[in-house]
Amino acid sequence: MMLIMTQVKAQVMFEITDESQVRVVPCTPQEMVGFRGVTARLENDLFAGTDRNYTNGVALTVVSRDLTGSLRTECLPSPIRLHAELIKLLKPGLWANSSDIAQSRNVVIRFGQSMFTPEDPLRTDLIVEDRPYAGLLYMGTSWNRRTHAKQSDSERLDTSEFTLGVIGPWALVEQAQNLVHDTLGADRFLGWDEQLSNEPVIQVSVDRKYRGYSGDGAITRGFSTDSIGTIGVRLVNIETSFALGIEGRLGWNIANDFGTYPIRPGAENRPPSAAAFRGTADELERTASGPRAGFHVFSTLELKYVARDFSLDGNSFRSSHHVTRQPQVAQAAFGFSIQTLLAGHGYRLAVMRVYRTREFEEQVSNQAFGSIALSVEF
């Protein structure tokens, strides 16, 4: 038997059973990507009363429903299919035993922009003792695989993300900042002519998260606590780093996910789940661990070793302004998350304050910024 894996607009596969017969094998709905929700996230140091360093970040994340059964890449849209084939090449084990009912998978697509500035907004010359003006515009695609081994009291989330972007004037961060400052009546930063030059950037990220297994429902019902451990590696010229992290949560009806964290290269906090946070009022009453309103507080701690950061090291392929990067960086966050169910749709609001140690030797103090994220399940 010979298989010719051919993608057509109707998303079918042709199977040649002998020299004269061709049978069309259509893609099932479970094998095709359908999207279940979105997350919009805003981060800004204005929430901490400053306007410097990492000063603004925005991201829009689109999350697919769970994909079940063996992966057939010919059933995926072209950009997602190309990424899936790349991940299969780099990390074939991501889909090992993909038909195992103990595993679930989904895909996450993210669009975002990040902005970095020095402290003095009025200087128009190159400020050699402070970080470069820099911005990043990007799109990332990540695959999540959630695994719970039989009779195990823990589960894990494996994520592989591939991000493409651009830095420099093409990232449009000067225009974005000017629009916001003009709207708020704040002074413009005047040194954007000294920002990093245009350059394509790439990021490959691999993360693994661990947590205690709490069942297949959308929540852990009632009052509970849990903890989530993280190991992450990021490579190439957006950031090259290795990170270890932990998060603790305490609250009522905690969502059955893998935590909350600021914008970063790596997975969004929307893993696959057997019971997404949506449903009808009848389902709410019938299902003990179905979607329910809830609230929890959380704290995170991350320790990171950084070998490269474009916003500190500058351009990769030409000489540019840069500062003396600190290789060890620590970050802590404290916040709360609220979820509710309205008209069959799930809504979640997460708010946090983030504290980060100095990222470069010339930096005069640590940094703080605020983060707010709103998630909606269709």
C-alpha cells in the first residue's frame, strides 16, 4: 500500500490501494483545527509608576480546541502544518503515542509586540550608558501536549514554540508609543532615531510544566492549593536562555490549567483540557467538576540564565548599541485570577504585579510592571 499525503482545499487524503483504485480519505472534524478561545494581554510599567526598560507589551493569543487521535498534518491549515512538520523534525517525540487517551494536544497562535526604552525620554543622542531603544513585532505558533500517565498523581504539559518576528523600525513600536502617549497627553520619547536596526529574528522555545493531577474537569472543586514547576529553554536571536520556575496557587474552584505568567517566549496558559471552561447552566449542574465561577491568588518565582537578549545585546548581524548584560536574572510575580461563566461562555481575568532584578550592569535599579489578561472561551 502506498500513501500519497496530498493537501487539497477540501482537506482530504488520497489513498492508493492498488494501481487502479484511489480512495479519498476525508479529514474528520477531530483531526482539523477549530479554535475555542482567545486571550488578550497588556503589560506596562505605567502600572508601577515608571516608563523605562521593558515598558510595554501586548499579545493576542488564539487557542485551538483539543486535537485527538493520531496527528495527520495534511488536515491542518498551511502555516500550522508547516510548523507541525518542523516540530516533528526537531522533536519527533512530541507526538509519540499521540492516540493514547492519556494525552491531549492543542495548538496556540500568538501575535504580539514588545517595547524597550532607556530612562531619559528627552535625549535625542545615543545614550551609551542605558539600554537601546528596541522593539519586537512577532507571530508565534506553539504545540501543547498534556500527559497524565495511568495511576500517576501528577501530569505534565510539554510545549514547543516557533516564533518569527522583526526588530527595528519595522516593528512599529515608535508609532505605537507615540499614539498611546498622545492619547494620554504624555511627552513623547525623542530618541527613537537611535533604535536598533531592522533585522529578522527567530525563536525556538521548549517548555515542560509539572503539576499534581486533579482530574479531567475544568476546575478543582472547592477550596484547594497547588503548585506548578517549570523548565524552559529558549534559543536563537530573540532570546537564548535557560529558566526554572515555580508557581503556587490558593483559592476556590481553581482552573484546571498550568498557571499564569507574564508575556514571554513560550506557551500561553491555555493548555488542552478534557473539559474547557465553557458550557450551559444544565451542564454546570450535572457535572461536579464542570465549569464554575472561581477565584484564586498566586505567586511565581523564576530564575533564568540568559546568554543572549536582543533588547540588551543589540543587532545580531551588524554593529549596534548594546549594554553589559547580566547573565542571571530573577523574576517574581504576585496576582489574582477570577473566572466566571456567562451565557455558556467562560471568562477569566488575571492581574499581576511583576518584579524583575537588574538585567544589565548599567541599570540603576530593579524593575516592576503590571500585567492584565482577559481570556474568553467561545
